[in-house]
Amino acid sequence: MTEIVTNGAAATIAPGKDIVASMVEELKAEVLAVLDEGVTELTLNLKGVVMVDSIGLGLLIAIHNSVGKHGGRLRITGASPDILKLMQTMRLDQHFEVKSA
Amino acid sequence: MDEILAAFLEDTREHLADIETDLLDIEELGDGGDSELVNKVFRTAHSIKGSAGFLGMDTIRDLSHKIESVLDAIRSGEMQPDPEVINIVLRAFDRLAELVDNHAESNEMDISEHTQTLTALLTDTLPEEERAGVTTKLCLNLPSGGSVLNILEHDLRKARKNGNYIYLVEYDLIHDVHRKGKTPIELMQFLEKSGLIIDCGMDIGAVGDLSGELSARIPFHVLYASILEPELAKAIFQVDNRYIHEILDEHTQQAESTTTPTLGACAPKEADAMHEDATATQAPPNDLDDLEAAFDAAWSQAGAVGANADASQAITGGMTKQTGPACETDTNFEAMSGESQDSGFVLDMDAPLPEAEEADALPPEAAQAADAPPLRTDGDATVLTLSGEATIARAAELKNALLQGLNTGSSLALDVAGITAADVTFLQLLHAAAKSAKARSIGLTLATPLPAPVLELIARAGLDTNQVDWPASA
């Protein structure tokens, strides 16, 4: 169950499940809805996310690109050790902030 | 998370408490002193680097990384632990302790004084002509023009020196990973286990944004160092050959092409830049003939470069000493046995192998096995028994065992039934041994069927052993 907390221009979305092909359309719609409300500081909290597949990774990048277009910023928090390491070895942490906490 | 942080702080303070004594002992013992002590200090820096990266403490990570590089140079004998060096390392560790004590603000704290002195130490260990490379960045311009990888010339040279081939592999995470039922984590784990990722980058502009359909392409470029030669690399990387480019030495002149990656100086060229002519391009090989030709060119170039190679990079002792200083990184079996040929295609077996990141992680049984390659004579043939873990940590040892077996001059049979684990370096060794045996007209056979771990590896790597030189089945 996705948790969404909006606070002015900032919002935190926690999908609470693996970011994989079968769910990306759903998460994409939720993110778009939040961005439509004028949110620019978007945080994706990955607590409870064990796996991110290629399609999910593509969605994260697309979110980053969309947020950036609106002059905003994407941050990823709550990444598991595996996912954090993946983001770091793929150098994605050079594009957006990725943290485990 | 709080527990992870608390454990990190406790561990780090505990480790740092012994550092001063350890470093002063290292200084006192001097060169050739207690290598276990150097290892211990190295591991402290290494583990702080890893944990800090995980916790997002980038400044702590960067400083411990620099310290680690200097300790690595001491460990490998490239740098002497004299009082000046030890003093610089000690002061850097002191600063590291301050950063740890103020971890919440550490990312805003200044470490430039320490990183500069540590970098200067590393630069001093290099031959003069290589010093500029520590700070010179090379740019790899990708054929798509979509993204560019920046690498330090020094990193590239270091990766190449260890006997590696350098490849640029263009993956599409959708086509090459997702559609093959794999995940990005599996891809990265495979790459990390089979060689060294020098740099990589995602072409995030090509992915698009949330307006419209999600992208059907995610270009991901990996600059990779591997002991796998091109013929095997094609099978291992599991992407179409068009997307694998061998990156030759930057001094190699090749016809420029718009379809291959080019390596060169970044941005404004300086008057004295030695890389003005840098155009390390190579047409991706389409068939074996092209491949061999490209390879021969690479070899002769590498041989010229190898003549200047730092002798300390060569594997010392035993068989490789016989190769002489001329081509330490690039000699082949034929050169060793005094039957040097022009072709130079059997390159791999004598190239120094990449050191495992944690050399001390070698299991004790591996160290024992290194003492005596289990060779025995069985009629006209020699039987070589290889057992245990055939992974990158033991690649140098297994290579030497295969060399000794081939050097007996009689037919060689490999008993591999006792192999319990294997990675792609083992496939490379079997392939290279088969080629060398062929070049020497010696029979090389498998005395036993390949055990399950090796068969699984071959299947996973998508290697068709009928298509490459390979030991014959018994």
C-alpha cells in the first residue's frame, strides 16, 4: 500500500513493495498526481523494497528527469544495502541523492 | 539504522585507537617489515570506506579511500614506509578520527590538505612520464554521443598493467537484462565478480520522463577491465558483438571511425597535452579473422608499452621469471619456451593476473595447494589435478599449475572432478591452456567430465565450447 505524505512543495512517497515491471504504471500515476499538485521536492522512500528490476530502474530515472524539468529534486531514502550498492555501482548516486536512512 | 550507525562508530573508534602504534611499528620495521601489520591497517581504512559510503558520509569515504590507496602502495612495495610517509598517513588518520567524531557535519568538513598530500605521495611512486596521468582525465566519447565516461588516465593504465583487456560494453537494461529475465543487481554482481568496473554510466537523458510511455531503452555503459580475451568476452558479456568495443592503448593509432568509442583528452586541449593524438579506436570485430588481426595489432602495441612496464607488476618467482624483462605483461607460451612467433595470439597465460581485492581473503587451503601442483604421470600422459575453488583469487596459482603441466612436454590430462566452484577466470584459463597446447602440438584433454559448478557457469555465461579452443573430452 503506497504511503503518500505531502507538505507544500515537498512530498514523500513510499511504495512499500518491489519496484518492478508489474507495478510501475501504478507508481508512475501516483508520482504524476503528486507532481501535478506542484510538488518539486520529491522523496521516494524505499522501505520494504527488496528488488528493483530494469523497468523499475527506468521509472526511477524517468521520475528524476520529470522532477528535474520542473526545477525540482528527487531523493531516494530507505534503500536496502543491495539497492544502495546497485545505485552506487551504477553511478546513479551522481544524478540523485540515494541514502539508506 | 541507528544501530548500524552506532556499530560503525564503535568499530571505527576501536580500530582507529590502534592505528598510531601500528603505523609507528610499520615505520620502524621499514621495507620488507610486517606485511600482516600493513594489511591490518589497510583493512581498517578499507572497511571505514565501505561503511561510510553506505551511510552517506562521503567525506569520510573519500579520505579513507585515499589513505587506503597509499597503504596499498606500501603493501605492494611501491612505496617505502619512511617517516615522512608514515607522518602523512598518521595525520590523515587523525583527521579521519575528527570526521568520525563529528560525523553529522563531516560532509561539510575540509579534507583537501590531506587528499593533496596523499595524492602527492602516490604520484611520487610513479615513473615520471606517468605522473601527469594521476590527474589527467581521459574522456571516452561514445558512438551514440549520448553520454561520456570520464576516467583518470592513471586508473586506466593501472587496470591495463595487470594484464587486463579493456572493454567498453554498451548494455541496454531493457533489451539485454530485463528481456533475458535478469535484474540489474544480477548484472552488476556478475560484472564485479568477473573483472573490474573502471567506470560506468547510465544515459539518463535517453530514458525520457513521465510524460508518455515509459522508455523502451535504458542505455548503460560499462568500462571494464578483464583478463578475458576478446573471443571469450563476446560470450561472457551476453550482448551483441556490435556493443562490445575493445579499448586499445591511447598511443595506438587507428583509423578514426564514427561508429566506435574514442578515447582522448577531455575538453580544452593544453599545448603540451601528450594525448593530442589519442584516438584509441578499434572497429568491433565481426569475425574471427578481423578479431585476430585486431588482436595482433593490440599485442604488438602492448608489447612496445610492456617494455617500459614497471617490473614490480610482473608475477614474481617461478615460471614467469623466465619471460625476461622485455615483455612482462605480454609474453606468451611460445616466447617462454624460446619459440617466439610473430602471431602473438596466445597472449593470456603469461600476463600477470589481477590481484584479488583482498589478497588476504585467500583461504588457507588455497595457500597450501599453491606449494605443490598435483602432477602425476600416467603412462605417456601427465595428469594434472585441479580441485577446490577455481576463482579469481586462485587464478594465478592455477595458471602456474597449467603452465607446469604443459611444460612437461607430454600430453596433458586435466582431472577437474574436485572443482567445487568456478568463475569466468577459470573458463579463460581452460581456453588459454587449450590454445597454448594447440600451438605446441600437445594433446590437452579432460580426464574427467566437468563438474556441475563448471557446467553451470558455462551455461550461465552462454559459452559454446565447440566454438572456441577448448580441452578435448576424454
